[in-house]
Amino acid sequence: MKRIIISLLLISLIAISFICGWLGGKEATMNWAIEEQTKIEEKHINSLQEFTKNYNELYTDFNELYKKYVELKDLSSGYEIYTVTAYSLNDPAQGTNDICAVGLNLETWDKIPVVAVDPNVIELGSIVEIEGLGGYIAIDTGGMITGKHIDVLMDSKEEAQKFGVRNLKVRVIKEEK
């Protein structure tokens, strides 16, 4: 009988240990699953936060680009078609010398991009842009320059002749007052 009781106690202890181990194992497995799920959720949240950050940066960049586009679009307005010709200094055939209408010696100031204009249309001292050629300062006039006609100062008579007569878009960027 003693053996049976010891056997039953032993079997009971084994059963209890097994049941406790099984429950403990199940609990450990459950904790592991929760931890893994938490890690996955954290990765997902981090991914969403990164996406949101990138989206916000992209949206900000887009808005900045769009503002620049609108500004550039506005800058593209104001052009008018002018007859554009070219001249050179000190050419008796053209009636030019080296002193411009505002009194500067253009041989001395040869780096200044100069145009001759009709001062009744574009005031002397104004900055103009000729599409495809760039910006110039209007500091000269000419007897043949009337209305919407601009004469671009070139380095040589050959360059001026080669330039010819063109109809180009011109706008006043800054008008001298």
C-alpha cells in the first residue's frame, strides 16, 4: 500500500509538474506572440511615421516648386514684340560714336550690356530683358530707334550686321523713374 501511495504521489507530482510546465509553456508562448505582435506593430507605426514625414517633405517641396512656378509664370508675362536690331560703336555709316545718350564712354564701359531705345517708350536707365539674349540697360538712343524698336550694342560692325533684324519678345524688368 505504501508503494501504491508513493506511486500515486509520484504520478500526481509528475502530472502537476507537466500541467504547470504546459501552462507555463503556454504562457511563455503567449508572451512571445504578444512581443512579436508588438514588434510588428512598432515597425508598422515607424513605417507610417517615416511615410508621413516623407509625404510632408514632398508636399512642402511641391508647394515651394509650385510657388516658384507661379512666380516664373508671372515673370513670363509682360513681354511685347519689338523690332530688335544691332549696332556697333564708332561707325560713321551708322552715325555712332563711343558716347551714349546718358554721357558714358561705352569704350571705357565695354562690359555693360547696352541697348538703344526710344525714350518715349522705354525710359533711359531702365533694365530690359530680350528673350533669348538676356538683360540689358537702356542708356542709349538713336535717330532710327522709334517706337517698339531696340538696338543692341555689339562688339563689332560685323556682329551687328550678322545679327540683322529680328522680331523678339522684350519686357521692361525695372523702369527708371
